[in-house]
Amino acid sequence: MSTYAIKAEKFVLPGVVAGPGYLSVTDGVFGAYSDAAPEGVDVLDLSGKRVAPGFVDTHIHGFYNHATTDCDPEGVNASSAELVRRGTTSWLPTTFTESPESIASACAAIAQADEERGPEFCGAHIQGIYLEGPFFTSKHVGAQNPEFLIDPSVELFDEWQQKAGGRIRKSALAPEREGSVEYVSALAAKGVVTCIGHSDATYDEALAAVNAGASCFVHTYNGMRGLHHRDPGVVGCAMTTPATYAEIICDGHHVVPAAINAVVRAKGWDHVVLITDALGCAGMPEGEYMSGGLPVVMRDGACYLRDAPSLAGSVATMAQVVKNVYDWNIVTAEQAIRMGTEVPARSAGIDGVCGSIKPGRAADFVVLEDDLTLAATYLAGELVK
């Protein structure tokens, strides 16, 4: 169908949830929404369903036994192909703390994967790259490799950005490391988002990074100094800086619902970013895998370091975490959807290309049941099978 109209019960549009109604799609691009059926075109009947933008995952390390750190362009595209089948239509492949040379190779491989896609390729769009590390603290290193922790370096960033073909959109650091404020300021001038995480910073150290331009917090609560009434820490800074965004992993393992609710109430749902932080083994059976150069064990719906009592990352999908925050009665269905689409896109500065249903934009959308169960995914107006 080169031109057709989607008929659905509800459409999550930028300014409103509309419907029942019709949304036109022409040659893989969204057209206008209307309450009345357009004449002379086929109708895709999704009566009783919700139509929403495709999910946007801005913090994810791979999928379906392919990790971004494998430095394998074919693996990155295999991840993309499996992600889109699960409702994620855009993602930021995310690196780990590794040697500078390995990070450069990962950036080059992601760029190559993006460049090699033809018009027939069906997979989640690579909307940029996220550098999670290596500028972290050993105290909250988590599943990152402590061997490669270093201070922030704009020179290194520039080298990685060159390898990435300009695709790096986000870079994370621990603001207590020497040179952090200068790094944040330099990246802000380049239009790159800086995130705070894997950090034992004091509230004042974190706030100094925010004042220099840092605008996002890495998987809030996990891998950072917690909130104490005489030491607000990084969590306190995330909760009290209204213009910043807080990533959060809502897989039911990393953060309990009450703590998620506290962040949503402190910041407002429109500044809370749902992420998966999924590892390369996500989408695979339970068992032992490697992640970021470290052995991990996937069991009971989560992934753990094999040799330490720590969570290594999640194995969730965006469709699952969006449904979770709705099922836990933390937010409304509309808010949950926006927290998995337009909010992450805005937080990463990629909202000009994804995260919303707008005329002229690629018709990437998901079809949801009333309880937010994923029913189907469409990429450029075509059903993903």
C-alpha cells in the first residue's frame, strides 16, 4: 500500500491523544490526522487499538547475542532487525568502558553498520551513539571494566567522534573526575549531551556538571551515590534539577516501583527517560554470556555479573518497560508511551527525527492493545514481520 489510512481507536499525537480517527500514510511517510475517513484510499483497520510512535531506546548495549562492543557491523544490524520486531524503531547503540582503541573501533563499526544499510533493510534506525564510559569512578563501576577508567578527555572524544562519522550524541561521566567541568562545557558547545553516572560525586560536584551543561543522569539510582538527608548525592541532584532528564531502568529488577514513582513525582514524567540498558544477550535464552569483556549470567529476567553480586544490565525491551510503568500505576497510558518515545528522543537531542507522529516524518509506529501490550510494529509504513 503506497497510500493508505490507519483507522484506530486512539492516536498518540504530539499534542493530544486523538481518536477514533484516521491517519494517512503515503510512500512510508506520515500525513495528516482526520476524524473522518479519507476518500479513495485503502484503510488499515486497527479498530480498538492504540497507535503510537515507535519506541526510542537511548541506552542499550546490543540485542540478540550481538553487542555494540563486538565491533561487528553485521551484528549491529542484526540487533537492529530483532529490536524492531519488538517495537523499538530507533536506538542509540551504547558502548562500555573499554580501552580508547576499543571504543574507537566500536564507534567505527556502528558507523559502518549505519552506512551499509540499503533501502530494503528492515531494522531499528541508528540515531546516534552513546558513550557510557570510560570516565567513571571505581566505587560505582558496576558492570563496567575498572581496568580502563580514565579522566575525561576532549581530545579522545574528538578521535571517537571522527571514527563515528559525527554520530556520537551522548557521553557519560562521573563529575568528580578531574577535568569534568571542562569536558561537559566542550561537549555542550559541540551539541553533544553529557550524562552523569557511575559516580560517587557529592551533590555540589554533580550540580557543577549540570551548571556546565550536563543534562541527563545515567540509569538513576543504579551506579551512583544515593540520596541521604544530609548528603543528597547524585540522586538528589537528579531529583532537584528540573531541566535535566533522568534515565531509569523499569525492568522490575534494577529499581522498585516506589523508587521509580519518587523520581517521576520529583521531576515530572516528561523528564523521566525509560531505557532498557539491555545487554547483547537480551532476547536470548538464559545462560552464561560475555558483556563488556566481563562474564555474566542471565537468569530470572535479568543479567548478573558471574563473579560478583551485582546486576550487569537488563534484558528488557522498551515495549516491556513502557507497559511496566503503566501496570505499576505510576503514570497513565499516555504518559508511559511518551516516556518511551518523545521524552527519550528529546533528552538525546534526536527529537527532530524520531519519537513523535508528525506529517512528513517516516511512518514508524507501534500498534498497542488497550493494556499497552505490543500488537505490531510498522517501519516506514510497512508491517514488520
